[in-house]
Amino acid sequence: PDTLEAIRDITHTYDMLIRISGHDGYIVRFAGEAGDPYYQPYYSAYGGEDPDRPGIGARAFEGAPPHEDWVWLGRSSRDVYTGVFFGWGAVLRLVDDEDIQDRVAKQTRTVLERIEADGYRIDDGERFRTRITPWLRAMLWRVGATVDADRFGEQYERFARRAMFWGAPGVNRYFGDYYANNLRFLRIHTLAQLEDDPERREAYVRHISTMWRRAADHLNAWFAALYIDATGDTADTRAAATLQGCLYEFPDPPLWRVPIRHGATPGLALTRRGDTARYAFRVPDRRRSDFVWQRSPFELEAHAHQPHEAAGLDMYAPYWVGRRAGIFESP
């Protein structure tokens, strides 16, 4: 009951997040009370200074009624939409509550109709636009077809064929764009879990299996969990060991983000480019980050030196997906 109530609270929050901009259906990156003393320094500089609006950043905006005392952040990109629809897809699949299902269905329709009206782009209504890539479009409309096949099913079929033309998404080892691997795993996982056509589902399973093989030496517990859950392949001992082992040795959340300096390690094997390690570092030897599984495990240097409080997502996201997939038993 407590978990169900927490899910219900989050779905109510999304009612606000997709309305507060006044551009109904646009998912804002964040929203909070304007008078919050901890939030104010952040939004006042978000997107750089705006000389016409002292005290509020260029990409921060006052909320539309009835949230005039709130400030929302624009510049939402493909990562925001991937994360939200990953969550909504999980709710549609796993939460047996009619009120929550109905609310998520309405939110999904509102967001997709906004994207349609904005020319199939993410548009904050304040002159910031982001294009939607083929695999993301397939993911979004797969969730849409799950809630309303008559309204979104035909578009999903078209977008899915277009995405499949590109083949399995790539996996990047390097630190600059490593976060994109996380987005790609989330999209294919959602497609595989919600697909009701057996032949297409099998194609998605093949794609995420290919992605996992390319990432199997990354020591990435999150990718291992998503792969096992999407495919049901609990017999893949390498994936299970990656998930269990990385979480077993995951360090206690530090209260200070310290630099890492692996580049001077004698005898360290480097890639041909020379700016990343050939083999993934163990989890305790990586820099702490917002979400460690979307940061390169091959990174040699990180110079951040600042306070850091982890939300725990690094542990509980892989753990609960692993529980769902049958890798962990209930304590």
C-alpha cells in the first residue's frame, strides 16, 4: 500500500509538470516554489543570466496559473522524455490500479498530442526545440499505442518500422557521450516489454541482446539488469554476475566528490586513442556522479572536488529491476 501511494503521488506530480509551462503537454525539466532558498540560486542562473528578468535565468520561467508562485526549468531534452516514458511504461505493465492506469493514460495522450502539434519535436514554447530521434519516437508511440491503440497504433507501426531500419543502437565506450548508452537501453527495454507483436518483440530482444554483448565488459549493473529483464535470460551468468557483483561492492554514498587520477597508473592498458582505459574500472574506483551507470567506467581522470549527496538511485534502480527479473530474492 505504501508503494502504491507513492506511485499515485508521483502521477499527480506529473499532472503539474505537464501543465505548469502553459504549453500543455510539454514535460518541464523541474519545477519548484520560487521562494525556496535552496532552489532560488539554481534557477536564477539556469541557462545564463537574463538582463530583462533579474533573478531568474534565461531558461527558467514563472509558472502558469495556478502555479504563479513556482518556477519551472525548460531545456528538456531527449533524456527527460526517455526517463518519463520508461516510468510510465513500467506503470502500465506492472501497476494494477485503475485510477493510476487512467491517469498515466491521460498524461501520455497529452504529451504525445503536444509533440504532434509541435511538429514532432520537443518544444518548451519558449523558443527551445529538440528533435526526436527514430528510436525515441518508436518508444514514445509504443507507450501511446499501449494506452490507446486506435489513436496511436498506426503511427507507432510507422515509427517502429523506421527505427528498425537503423538496426540495434550502438554502444559507446568513451566518456564524452557515454550517457547515451543509458537512453538507448531504456528505449529498447520499454519497447521489448510493451510489444504485443511476437515477431517484433523478438527483434527488440535481439537488439538489446546485441547491445548487452557490446557492453558486457563495462561492469555496468544497470545495463545487465535491463537486459535480463527485457529478455528473461536469467541463465546468462555474466550478466547476473555483473549485476550482483557491482551492487555487492558498491561503496557507501560519499559526502564529498573526490577526483580520480588513473592516468598515471604504471602499466595501465589504454585504448588506441590513449584517453580511456582498455578495461573497465571497478565501481569503487570510479568517480561519483548523478547516476554512475551513465558515466564511462573507462574514464581516467575526473577533477570534481565538491560536496555530493547521492539519492541512492545507483543502487535501488538495478536492484529492483533485478528483483523483478529474478536475479535477487526477497531478503
